[in-house]
Amino acid sequence: MLNKRVLCWSLVSILTGGAMAQTPPPGSPPPDSPPTRPPSDRPPADQPPVEREPQRPGVRQSGEPLRLLPNVEQVRDVVYATVRTDAGRDLDLHMNVYFPKDSAGRKLPVVIYIHGGGFTGGSREAGDQLSAIVAAGGYFACTIQYRLLQQGRFPAAMHDCKAAVRFLRANAEELGIDPKKIGVWGHSAGGHLAAYLGVTGNAPETHGDVGETPEVDSSVACVIDYFGPTDFPSLFTGRGRDIQRLRTQLFGEAVEDIETKLRRASPVHWVDADDPPVLIVHGSQDNLVPLSQSEIFEKALHEAGVKAELIVVEGAGHGFRDADSTIRCAEFFDRHLGGALAPVVTRIAEATGDDGPLGRRGGQQARPQRPGQPPADGTDRPPATDEGRTTPPRRPGGGGNAGGGR
């Protein structure tokens, strides 16, 4: 039975190696309380210092989205792995988890959210509201922490995200989830990491050894990439000092094989025919991560025969709220994972309007569809108008793999 008590204590049991039937020691929280961290940040004298997540004033609290979604449960601060930072400190990696209350006896599909922040900032709390909404659509949703650049250079963040997938899949039975139905999405840097997860599921050299189950499969069933960089060589070519500074932060100062590192960190470099379906969303006026990054990625996916679709939000810059594209994302997850998120998202968008959590409607503009190009869901459905929402045709694909071979 999947409920808050079982989830909380099964996670605690998994993480501590204990048994579900153990009696909590004196002073422990009651069985229906979420896992808590020790009150002291000071490590034992015989252990290396532990690096904690910084407090982030002004971050939306996880309880806020639940006020409108009373049938959603949450469990915060679940540790899915412990890693070593570049400074030699231990760092616990957390996820916040959301799931429907009425999910007993069902194996839920999973959606993992990866936050953005230029690889140097942001936090998992950025995905709390979206994850609560996803859970209301019948999913086990989580938003994850990963190492930022000041804690570990590439490929640390990629390895952390793969460890989160492995943690969920390894404990699928205890969590009441379907290990074959794990989808992932993210914005900006999180979009890059989501795309990277999608295209490297069959590339063992990218998997890393973070977590307690490095042998477990870290592939995912589908990907949504919101305006993430996908081709670093072209992104860093002929651009200003800020973008070059980011390159140095990502890969180091004097790296002789920098071009190799740039390509290996680029999702477009790893594309092949075995990749899962991908939905890409990008603003037409993005001056930070140009639209061309998503066009290159879509082209590579189509060239490899992967089901892919690019939604362009006209007039949008880098970082935006667009209800129409969010509805399309919900439909995408429902098709590939089997939930019922689209009606929930549509209802929230209609109830809250342009100033609501999902943003405005009507921001998409139709782009020409390449003749014979299949949509990302594998059907032949034409563009359609549904409840006043225009569904834009797919963007044209074609061309070669701009990222080069593996």
C-alpha cells in the first residue's frame, strides 16, 4: 500500500539498511512524520566535513502547491546518494517526492524534474509546484538536487542525475512505482541534463558510479527538454566573455582536449536510434541559449530516426511560463507513461489564467511541418484545435548529426 507512512519509512529503511519492522529508537519522530536530518551540522571528529545545501531565502515552499491539490502527498529531503565534492566534502543529494493519496495497489509512472540555474545555482525547490501538479495527474513525481559547478565539474551533475534514476528503479517495489515508466524533464541547465539522460542510457561510459546501485539501469522512457543547451561546441563559438567564463567553469581553465570534453558533454553527440521520444520547448527570442541549440538537437534526433518534436514559443526569451506548451508536455507524458496529467494541467490553466502558475496561453505559433515527418507520439494525428487551443504542427527535421559521432 503506497501511502505517506509506508513511503517515508521504507525510504528511511532503504537508506539506513534497517528493516521495516524495527522499533524506532527513543526520541525518533512518529512513524507518519517525514524523514528529518540531524539537528547538528557538525560531523563526528573521525569523519570528513559534510557539505550542506545552502538556505535559499525566497524559495517557494513546498506546501503552497498542495493547497490547491489536496489529494497529493509529499515527502521532502529524501537522500538518494552521498557524493564527494571537489573540495573533498561529503554532500547528501536530496529529492522531494510527490504522489497521489489514492494510489494504493497501483504501480505509478514516474516523472523526475531537474532544475535549471546555469549549472551554478538553482535548487530542487524550483520544481516543487510542478511536481505537485504532476502527482495530481497520477504520477510519482520528484524534483532532485545535483552537484553545482562549485561542488563538482562535469560530469558530476550528469552522474548525480543518473544516480537518482537508479535509486528509484532499484527501489521500485518498495515505492510502488513502475520501473519501466520513468520520464524526465527540466528547464535550461536542467533541460540539458534531462536530454543527456535520454540519449546516454545505452552508453556505459557516461553512467558513473554515484549511489549504492551503480549496476542498475539509468535509462529513461521519455524526455522533455525546455530550452537546454545541447551542442556546446556551437554554443561556445564566437560568443562573449560571459559564455567563455561559463565554459571555463564547466570544464576547467587550460584543458588541452577541450573540444573532446565539449562534445562529450553535449547531448547531440550521443544521439542514436535507440533513444526514447523527446519533446523540446524553446522560445524564439532566447538570447542566452539560442533556439538553434534545440533545432540542432531536433535535427540530430530525426536523422537517427528518433521520435522528436520541437515546440517554439513565439516571442519568448530564456525562461518563460506558457500554459499551452505545458499542456502539450502533459499530453506527451500521458502518451508515453500512461498517466492522466493533461486534464489536470488544462483545468489549472483555465482556472488561474495568465497570471497563474502555468502562465499565459496562445504563445505558440505554427511552424511548417516537413512532409512525412511523424510526430513524437508515433501517430499520424494532424494539427488540431481543442478547447480553443491551437496545436502547432511539428517543426521540420532532417539534416545530419551536428554533434558528430560518439
